[in-house]
Amino acid sequence: MKWEGRRQSENVEDRRGLGTTGKVVAGGGAVGIIFLLIQLFLGGDDGQIMQQLENQMNQGGGSQAPTELTAEEKVVGQFISTVLADTEDIWKKLFQEKGMVYKEPKLVLFKDVTRSACGGASGSTGPFYCPGDETVYIDMSFFNTLKQRFGAKGGDFAIAYVIAHEIGHHVQNQMGILRETQNLRQRLNEAQGNQVQVATELQADFLAGVWAHHINKYLEAGDAEEAINAAAAVGDDNIQNNTQGYTVPETYTHGTSKERMYWFNRGYQSGNIDDGDTFGAKLK
């Protein structure tokens, strides 16, 4: 992705060098990351997982002193700030075309553990969007886990896809979709609620594809393939096969690899926000 020298967002808060005060996550590291990542992608309740993180943050002891970011970490921050700026520009434009106003979200970069309006935040949960403070939270260790544990390949645009997916949830929040789906899930049984959750996630993939369509002039050869590969890596079936050796479709909460690839590519090819009715496709 061609990103150097372009506008960077002012909505990024980089907490990576701040260290931690008070309590830190107990049982962290790769095992902790994989454990909670599995829970998140295999149908665990987001609220319960956040509460578990909150509990973990209050266990253990000690603190970590602030550290200087490495040159590579600084470049990553600049790249993410540029990607976020691109999402701001594109979604402002697309919202204006529909007579709506797009409110820019925040994005927090952190290491190991931090706090959000949704509770404790950890790299163990993977990147997530918190509607409570309209903020995306990312610990970059997540991407190492994807590569090492779940077979994700590619370079910077795989990261851009994940950011765009989480911003897709912000778009859904701005349009009232998240509120509607949350209300709907409360009236359904677990299996039906999971279907609604899958449709919500697939629509975020579609919206990430719409964004990629509109920044096509900045893409390089292979970028779209990197995003599609990342979408496949976080498919429920791929994660379940890699973690337990078999799949349980009724527990899917994010969609299969095939579905996630399809909806990202559909958004990328179309660029039209109205072509992303994943709910009708999943629930009819």
C-alpha cells in the first residue's frame, strides 16, 4: 500500500510506550493470547470475555515502566494513522452522499493490556471496536498470532484490512445497525443469535471491502489478495480446525473463511454500501 508522505489521522492514541501501572494481565504471553482469541472467535460472549479481561487486570501485581518505541514500532504507528485517515476521508464522503454526517472514531494502540469503555482490553482478544467510547483497540501482537497460529500471510494491507473491518463496526454503529442487532440477539436463542452475529461480522468485512474499493489508487499489486488471505485466516472454520481439529458450525460468530473472503471481495468489487445486506443473505 502506498502510504508514505500522506495525511495521518489525529485520532490515534498510542499507549504502547506508556507501560502499565498497578496490575497487569496474569498468565499473559502466547498461551493467553491464543486462549482468549479462541474464546472470542468460537462464540464466546463479548461481554463475558471483557469481564474476564477486567478480572485478569486486577490479578497479579507489579507495573511496567514506560519504554521508548523502536523505530519499527514508530513506522507501524505512522502507517496505522494513515490507514485511519483514509477511512475518515472515505466514510465522510460516502455518508455525505447519503445526507448523513460521519463522526470520526478513535483508535488506541497498546501493548499487553489497557482499559476501554467496554472493560479491560488485551491483545488476547484481538482488535475490537467498543461502541461505548467509539474507539478501536489494537495490540499489534495479534498479527503475529494470526501468522504463527492461523496461517495468515502478507504484509501491511492485511493490517489495513483488520483496521477497516473494525471501522466497519463503527460505521454500523453510526447507522444504528449495532443497536438493532444487539436488541434482536436478546430475543433469540443462542444459535439464532449467532447467525445475527455472523451477519454483523460479514457486513463489517463487506464495509472493509467498500473502503478498499475507494482507495484503489493507493493499492499495490497483491494488496487485495493480502486482505482476502487475512479474512480467510480469521474464518471460524479455519480457527476451529487449527485449535481443536474439527468445526462446530452452530457456534460460528464471525463466518467461515469462504464467507469472509466473499463479502470482503464483494465490497471491494462493488464500492456501493447498499450491496452489503448480509442479514438477508444469512437469515432468509
